[in-house]
Amino acid sequence: MTEVAAEVVAGEAEAGVRFDLSTFARSAGLLSLGSVANLLRAVIAAKLYAVALGPSAVGILVQLLNFAAFVSTIIPLGLTTGVAKLVAQADSDERMTSRVVGSAALLSVGSALAACVVLLPASGHISFVLTGSARYQPLVGLLILSFPLYNLSGAVGYVLQGMSAVRRLTRASVANAAATLAVLVPATLAFGLAGTIASVLIGSVVQSFVYIGELWLAYRERRWRLDAVRAARSESRLLLGFGTVLLLGGIANWGSLLIVRTVLVRTLGEHDNGLYQSVYGFSSQYIAMFMTWMAAYVFPRIAARGPRQLDELLNSALRANLFLMVPVLCVVTSLRGPLIQVLYSHAFLAAAPLVPVQVLGDYVRVLGWSLGVAFFALGRVRTHLLLIAGQNALWVLFAVALMPHVGLPGISAAYALSFVWWPLLAFPLLRSWFGFRLTAASWWLTGAGLAAVAAASFLPQPLGAVAIPIVPLAVLLQRRLSVPTANPAP
């Protein structure tokens, strides 16, 4: 049993099958450390590139890294949450878990090696398409060579998620961020653009050692043998089936963002596109933290326990998510002006009015994902894909319709409207298929969360900050007033 598993068992022994709020908050806080470490790495790297490389080289670097990011969404074959699902469902069965680990490792490395075989001979042409010159062919080649180990590290990370190894995931993420910077800074200062790209390849080696090391330690704590890992046909077929759905969902996410931003540039211009980046940047950072703890903490427990305990699990997960996320949303929207000036610059202040609308959209997104996480966990993979594809399609349609009439605010309005799709579809389907019901406390806390976000958004800055403690206080009050029973309602 892992160190975190012991904490979880202790917390959940007190709260039946619910997500114990204190245990959930500790785990979410730990997982968020990894996101914060990655954010700090990104900030330091951006400053380093600006100082050491200059605008022209940064322009080339962005093109090369965008190419790597695009390819990296395809070659994993969607081996992400499906890996965590099968590991969670193995329920500490060493043989089953090892078959999933072996199958995921073989598929991830095999697909990346196949990509190398295809892309390496074309690296000169890729360089020309991306930059207008074939002189960056060696750098493209270095990026391509980094794919196999990065792909393997990603698969191992999802194995750790399925094991609910929260501390190990956080430690691996923080260690990887620190090690990456330790390589990146001197390499960039010494060798410029070539050093930056070389550090990507070195980083793939470091990351693979870090994540495989944490997996080995997780196996050792369970008294399992890592040399028992084997690939298996049945697990490989399941992973590829789940992977197809997740890959299509990832393409929908990236595709909608690309379409919306392209339409924005062509309709309103590069300046407005830059302004929206500050709004989307805030949103993407705190949503990344939310999705991290949903994937590593909530998802594997629902997958392991099945539909019979869904009411308790989803209601308590919703309560915990509102407890954690509503204060974050209130901070961002009530202090949007100062935050934009600190993290961006005074030139981006024109985007401040968009933040409240984007935050309201993210509040609905938190509600939707708190319920919708159950679909993939319980095998309703087509519904999971429908929710993702439908939301992305609605964002594109609303954005295209609103931008010519209301300008830049239409992007955030379209974003917010598109996420209403999630709770409107998820709740009735969960009720129909699994008999799921929201408790009265969940409805009350949902209303309190909406009131808090609205107050933080529409009261004058920074007066809206008074709304920050509303939901945490409401959760604590609800817990105090609840009547203790043998299996208390969340």
C-alpha cells in the first residue's frame, strides 16, 4: 500500500465511501504543487528565452516547440486516462496491473519509435515548412528523438494516477521541473537555440528516469516485482479502444482552440488575439490544477468502486471541488486588474472585462466535470467523447456567431455558453443510467458557489474579494449542521 493510500483509507474510514474533505484537500494541494512547479518553470524559461535568444530565435523556437506539442498529442495513441482506469480497476491485483503497465509501455514506446522512423527522414522538409529554411533540420531531429522517452514517461504517469500515488506524482513532477531547469538554463546560455533544443532531448531522459523510479518505488512499497511487468493482448486492445476515444477528444480540444484563435486573428486582429491570451492564460492554469486532481484522485476511485456508490462519490467530490475551486475563481475575477499587471503588463488591462465572463464559464466547467468524470470511469466512453466534442463544437459556433457583433467579449461569452452543455447533459444521463441524485446540500452549495463567483465578478475591484470565503464557510457550516449517521450523506 502506498503512503497516500494509507491516508486515503484513514480518511475514508471516517466518511464511508465519500471523499473525505480534509484528505481530498491535502491531496489536491499536493498535486497542485506539481502544476505550480511547471508554471514557475514556464515563467523562468520565457524570461530566459527573451534574454538569451532574442525575438528572432524565440520565433523559431516557438515554431519548433509547437510542432513537437502537436505531434505529442497524436503519437501517445490516447494512452492517457484509459491507463489510469484499468490500473484503478485492477484493485491492487499485481498480475493485472503489471499487464496494463507492460502493455502501455510497449504501445507508447512502439508508437513513438514508429513516428521517429517516419519523421526523421523528413526533418529537413519539416524545418522548411515551419521556418522557411532547412537549416534547422538537426534541431527538428533532436525534437523527434525525444518522443519515445517522453511518451513512456507519460504512460508511467497515468499508471501512478491509477494507483492513486499522489505524493509520487507530485514528487516526480516537481523533480522533473527542477531538473529540466537545471539543464535548460546553462545549455541555453552556452549554446543558444541549439542548447535549448538539446535540453529537450536531455529532459526526456531525465523525465523517464524520474517517473520510472517512482513507479519502481510504488511497486516496492506494495512488495511487487517490476520485472513481472508483461505486455498482454487483451489489455493492449482495451487500451487502444479507450485511446481512440481520448485521442479524438484531444483532437477536438486542440482543434477548437486553433479554429477559434484563427478566426479571432482574422476577424479582430493580432492585438485582440494577444489580449485574449491573458484571459485564457489565467483560465488554463487553474483549470490544469483542477483537472490534475480530478484525474489522479477522483477518477481512479470512481473507476474502482463502480456505480453502486456513485451518489456518495459524486456528491462529495462536487462539495470538495466547490470548496477548493470557488475561492480560486473569486480571487482571479475580483483581483483581475492587479493580476494582469503583475503577470502580464499594463498593455493587457483592456482584457480585464473579459475575465468575469471566462470565470463564470469555468465555474460551469467545474460543475460539469465534477459529474461528467463518471462517464469514462464507468465505461460510457462514447458519452464522454460526445460531451467533449459537443462543447468544443459549440464554442466554435458561438464564437463565430458572436465575434462580428460584440467583438472580443464574444470569445469569452462563447466559451461560457459552450460549457453549459456539460451539466445539462451529464445530470439527466447519470440519473437515467445509474439513478444518480444530487443531495439538497449539493444544490445549496452549487447556488452558493454561483452567488460567490457573481459577487466577486460584479462588485467593484477589489471589493469583490469579500466573496472568497463564502463557499468554504458554507461547506463548514453544512458539515456542522449535518446530523451524524452511520453513513452520513455528503
